[in-house]
Amino acid sequence: MHRRRWVILGVLMLSLLIVVLDNSILNVAIKTISTPAPTGLGATQSELEWAINSYTLVFAGLLFTAGLLGDRLGRKKVLLGGLAVFGIGSALAAESGSPAQLIAFRALMAVGAAFVMPATLAVLMNVFEREEQPKAIGIWAGGVGLAIAIGPITGGLLLDHFWWGSVFLINVPIVLIAFGLMLWLVPESRDPNPGRVDLVGVVLSVVGLVLLVYGIIKGGELADFTDPTVLATIAAGLLVLVAFVVYEKRSDHPSVDMDYFKNKVFSAAMAVITLVFFALMGVTFFSVFYTQSVRGYSPLQSGLLLLPLAAAQLIFAPRARLVVDRFGVRATTTGAMIVLAATLVAFATLDADTPIWLLEIVFFCMGAGMAHVMTPTSVVIMQALPREKAGSASALSNTFRQLGGALGIAVLGSVLSASYRNGIEGHLGTLPAALRDTAGESIEATLGIAAKLGDQGKVLIAPANDAFLHAMHITALCGAGVAAVGAVVVAVFLPGRPKPAPRDAAEEGELMRTKP
């Protein structure tokens, strides 16, 4: 047990903060980046999805290798290297001159983040003894809630006073502080028996994920998932991912030891993490357009509206272990998944004039539900493997989280995009033919063209809002369905309340002798 373990946990949370902060900051900047230059970059809906998914895809694809390298080379070295790459990528992203450059520099940031995220949890598992690990993981999970709170508010403040690139530049000073503290405080640790790096597995996983997500995004962009190109791309991605699984099973140095998944509890926890982030990342993607485009809130106001979500995570994540101690993992996570499904159904009832306090209640319940899923499942995953494999367990957990988020944005974003296009197309007949296709891409594109047309464009505003709300309702119900599947998975496979340890015969005899 390390004497400075709680201070080290604080440093690890600072490193975690910048990785999570980046995504939550970007959420409130989406609308600004989609605005034409000089205010933004004029990014289309698909370019916005790729700005997010270039990060999540590279992140998810490299986490396998990052976890193994941390176990092999030393987690402190990997953390410091990851922070440096992340800081450089952030500075470059801030100066992007086009959506394509932003997508490329976000991918570079993801390379750094992939080495930071698993190492934080691996170091945590190394400096804390088993009995303190659930509490430490709860605080670590609460750090995610803190980043979710700080990100949108910080992003809103920056966008109110500076250009859009400031949401990335803010990472640089945080990286410098975290780097210095890391050098000073964090001890080095590694796996005494590390495996070789699985380059073939890394390539197969990244290629498979990119093809799959690209196909899904393209289907949403065209509003046609039966398009031959879309079907071929998705099928190719699935085939490559199947090849990845087959290769990993046969490899003597796999990125992912497929034997881990023979443990039903471990597999169920992984599945639930994937499903939770699938549903929630898709929802946060469209909630920004709801609050800013339909309701007219500024980026800062939109960020402040997410405070209940973050507050609930901060309150409940460190305390979720107490609920687990009383009711067991299964009851706690099943109840939490049902709460998450209910909040997503609630999104399907929101309209342009719904009282905003109702949205705040929905966000709070969503954060509470998420806290009672993430903490127990993280503990189950991290304690399922030996301590020396902490990097691998953390990498797997974060990979499935990011994979769920990437697919959630791709699938639910495509459902939103296709539904919106179908809803608005009938109202675009008065526009010049050259503008119709662009105007149907997203609510921001429609409103942008409406603003350029002046009084003639005002007739598009109400149909755009109606089409978006209808698309949002369909998307939210899809997310609710995914959360409901997650509730079934945890109810069937996760463990219930731990049974009290049976007393041995000597202990029973002693108890009988002490009875009056």
C-alpha cells in the first residue's frame, strides 16, 4: 500500500480530467464549429460526427496496445508520453483551418489519450490494496462526472469570449500541470511477465472499426442504409472484426485474451458498459442541438444545463459501492439501467416549449443511473483479473466504453440525420436546387440557409424545429431500447448479494461456548 496513494489518485484524476473534458467541451462547441467561417469551420453533420469519431475510433483501437505497453514498459512512462502527445494534438487542433484538419488533429489527440486512460486505472489498482479499490474506483468514476460538469461550462465560457479553437487550447496548461505532478508523485509499475505487442490485432481492430462506423455514418448522411456502398462498407467492417476475433483466439500474444470472456460476469459487465455509452453518447450528441438550435440557448447556457447530470455523478459515483454492499451488484445495476431507459423515454416527450426544469430532472436522473452502473461494473472488471494485468483490464474496459460511444454517435447520429432529412425534405421545394441537399443535412444547415435568405427563409424555421424534434424522439426511443437490453443483461448475468462466509466448525464451537 503506497503512503501517498490518495494524493496520487488526485493526480491521476487530473490526467483523466483532460481526456474526458475534451469530449464534453466539444459537445457544446458542435454548433459553433458547424457555423460558416469566420465564426466556425462550416462543418457538415457527417464532418461533425467524424470530428468526434476520429477521436473515439483511434482511442478505442489503440487502447489494447496502450494497456499492454503500459504493463510492459512502465505505466508512468506511458502516462507521460500520452500526456505530451495529447497536449501537442490539442495545440494543433486549436489552429485547424478546415474540418479535415480538425478531424486529423483530433485523431492525434486520441493517440495520446489512449495511452493516458488505461494507465490511470492501472496505477490506481497498483497503489491501492484490494479492500480500498472499490472506494478509489468510485472516486475515479466521480472524476468523470466532474469532467462532464467542467467541460460544457468551460467550453461555454470560452466560446462566449474567444474563438472556437480555445476549447482545445485550454487542454495545454492542464497537460503541463499534470505532467509535472506525474513526474514528482506517481511511482513506476509494470507487469513482471508482459506479452509481446500484437501489431496485427491492432491493425485489424482499427480497420474493422473505421469501416463499420464509416458505413453507418454514410447511411445516415444518405438517409438510405440499403445503398450498396453503405452495405458493402458495413459488411467489410464486420468481416474484419470477425477476423480480429479469430486471430486473437489463435495468437500466442493477443491484444485481448479471449479467455477473459469465458467469465460470464466479466462479459456481462463489458456488454453493459458498451450499451450504456452507446445510448448516452448518442443522446448527448443530439441534446446540444435541442438546447442550442431549437431552444435558442447559448453555448454557456447549454453547458450549465448539463450541471445536474454531472452533479448526480459526483454525488452518487463515490457512494455507489454502499448501495452495492447492501443490495448487490445485480439489483443496483439493473435498477440503474431501468432508470437510464426511463430518462431516454423522457427525451422522446420533450418539445420546443417543455419547461426547462423537466429537462434538468431528466439529466439528474440520467447521471444518478450512470453512476450506479459505471462504479459497480468497473469494480467487477478490475477485480476479475490479477493485479499485474491491471493495464489490460483497464484498456478493455475503456475500449468497450469508447467503442460503445463511437457506435452510439454513429448509429443514433445516423438515425437522427436520416429522420431529419425525411422530415424536412418536403419543405425545401422553394429553395434553389443547389441548396436543397445541403439544407437537408441537419437543423443547423437548414437554419443557416434560412438566415441567409432573410424574410424568405423564415418559413423554414418552424418545419426545421418540428422535423428535428420528431427525429430526436425517434433517436431517444432507439437509445431507450438499447438501455432496456442492458437492463436484461445485468439482471441475468451479474452477481447478486454476496453470501455471508460460512463459519468453520471451530468457530461454531466457540460461538456455542460463549452463549449464556
